[in-house]
Amino acid sequence: MEEVVQPKVYVRTCIALLVLLAVTWSIGYINLGPFNLIVALAVSIAKAIVIALFFMHIKGSSRILHLAAVAGVIWLLIMISLTLGDYISRGWVPLNH
């Protein structure tokens, strides 16, 4: 049986996403130097986790769905690392204009 989600869970989730949105917006106006990208990525990962856990109902689901979600994230990380590995290892040829 699926767990019945109370409306207050959705309200709290919405408030959390709005707070994270405000943090994302304020990061654009604060100069953190090289940490701007790191903080922005951390906030976006937090938003993705909140959405996956509550709106996609992974929090109250079975172990097999947890495994499928983790496998999807691992697969995404593998694909990104392969793409970045190819990009970094290329020798760039200068263009003659």
C-alpha cells in the first residue's frame, strides 16, 4: 500500500523550495569568488533531492524504487564523467585565421 501524504508535507516542501529559490537568487548578487559555482551547484542539488524525495514520492516508496533512483543517479554521474574525461583529454589544435 502506498502511504497517504498529508497536505502539510506539500506545503513544507513548497516553502523549502521557495527558500532555496531565494538562496539561488541571492547568490547571483553575492560575490563569493571561485565558490559561486560550488554554492550554486550545492543549492541545485538540494532542490533536486527535495523534489525527488517528496514530489516524486521516493521517500515513502519501496526499497526497489530507492535502488532504481540511486542507480539512475550513478548512471548520470558515469555519463558526465565519461563526457568530461573526453573533453579534458583532447589536444586542442590552434586555428589559423
